[in-house]
Amino acid sequence: MLAWLAAALWAGALDAAGPKLLEPERAFAFSVQAIDDKTVEARFVIASGYYLYREKLHFSVEPATLASSPSLPSGTLKDDEFFGKVETYRGQLAVRLALQQPAPGGKVVVRAESQGCADVGVCYPPQAQNVTVTLPLPGERPEAPVAATPARKSWFN
Amino acid sequence: MPRTRWIVVFAVVGFVALAGGFYARQSADEPSTRNVVGSDAGPLLGVALPDTRGRDQPIGQWKGKVLIVNFWATWCVPCREEMPLFVKTQRDLGDQGVQFVGVAIDQPDKIDAFAAEIELNYPALVGGYGAIELSKTMGNRLGALPFTVIVDRAGKVAHTQLGPLKDGQLRSIIGQLL
């Protein structure tokens, strides 16, 4: 039993040995949920210690088109030595995307282009993530949010 | 408490701790870089990249020097913050056989603008996003920036660094290779 506990503590100690970073798709976990037959909600869950740049965030849909440019929420203002005042997002971010035409039962690919950094002083290259969702039929409940990639691995994979 | 109950308690605590340890390792803490120190820098030295005027520059032309290859981009603030240190170090130690080379994941006009701003005194090569893959072959598992590879005079990788280098740390590493 003591050996077992020691092994567990050893595993934890290794993790604390140095600065380690998340994969970009896990630092900036992207998911999409259909809201109705012409609206989807794009969501980022940004890990603690990481941030996304507002001006580098772009959404598009295929094969549909957006009714208008997405209304991005205001971010936190950051006074950057090189870029001046920039807005960044931390924590969670949700953006409703309205399609030009309703497409009940249709599949829509939602594409997010983003770029972010970690507070430890590292930036990730711009990345594009795609998620396919099915829009609900009239009177049907929307499906659960669909993640771009699994936000978490299982314990033993 | 009966002995068997203590055993159960220990078993539960042990399992939770062990599972937590595995979970932490799997969910967030895989190493950000692969250790390539001591290996041959051939994959890097064998590459030729264009400078901002479009002329191919083989990285191998600087073999024999203490070579510091820095992957960077103008959209990467930590990269921009770090580079004046490289300019200063190139100026101070260039005549002792130290050569910095920047590989930018960026567009030539943006590279030139920033190079002028900081009076860049070492080559700036245009890597594009393909350079991210090149950095991955040198251990940059996540492809994040800044990422720096220090190669000794014999062409072996002496140090890699994800994230900014500090002045003292950089001088210390270079000092051991001169």
C-alpha cells in the first residue's frame, strides 16, 4: 500500500518538475452547439494562464453563409508594448452565429481561426478548428455541444 | 476502527492519488519539448530558407560557429521582447564565433519592418508555417514560439529552449561552447 501511494506521489512530483504547456487545442478548447435551424453557438473554453486575441478570432460556416459578421464580446484591454491596446479573452467565450438561411436538419461546418498565448511567455501559431453540427428540425431538441477535439483524454490512454 | 476498514480506506486513498497522478500527467503535463540535446543538428543544418529578398540561405553555411537558431514571429510578443537580447549578444560575441539566425513564421514585409525597428544585426530567414514543422523536428513538440536551438561548433544540439532565454542563461550556455 505504501509503495502504491509512493508511486502516486512520484507521478505528481514529475509533473511539477518544470513548466509544461497544453496542446493548443486543449488550451483553447473549441466547441459548437446548434441552437435552432439557423443559429449556432461557438464556444471557447480557455485554460487558466492562457488567452486569445480578439482581433485574431474569426468564424465562418460552410456550406451556409453567415447573416452578418459575428458580434464578438468585448475582451479585456491589454496595453501591449508592441501592438498598443489589444483585447484578449480569458476563461469562457461564447459567440452566436446566425445563418443567412434556415437549414433544418442540415449539417453545418463551423470554422474558428484563432491565435493565443500562454502567460509563461509562449505563443501558439494561428490555428483553425472545424466542427460539424446538425441543425435541429422544427420542434426537435438541439444536439449536445460538439467539441473540435476531445477536451480531455481519458486517464489511461 | 477495525483493521479491514483501515485497509479499505488506504486502498481508496491510494487509488484516488494514483488515478489523480495519471490524470494530471495525461491531461495537462506532457512535456512541451522533446529532448534532442546531444543529437546531430543535421535536420536543421541541412535546410535552406529564403531571406526576405528571396535568396536561399542554407543554414549549414554557419556550421562551425556557435549557432543560435531562433524561431520567432512578429505576432509573438514574447519573441519580440526577447530579440533585443540576441542583437546585443550578436554584437558582443559575433567576432568570437557566435552566429544568431532568426527563422520567422511570418511575411517578409513584416519581418523587414520589425528588423529595422530593432536594428537586427543577424540574418532573418522566412520560414512560413513549414518552419513550425522544422522546429518540431528539433524537439518543439507543440510548435509554440519563441523556440531556440543552440548548436555547438561540431554541429550537435547543445540546448533547446521553448520560451524566452534570459541574458545570464544565454551567456552561460554560449560561454561553455566557445
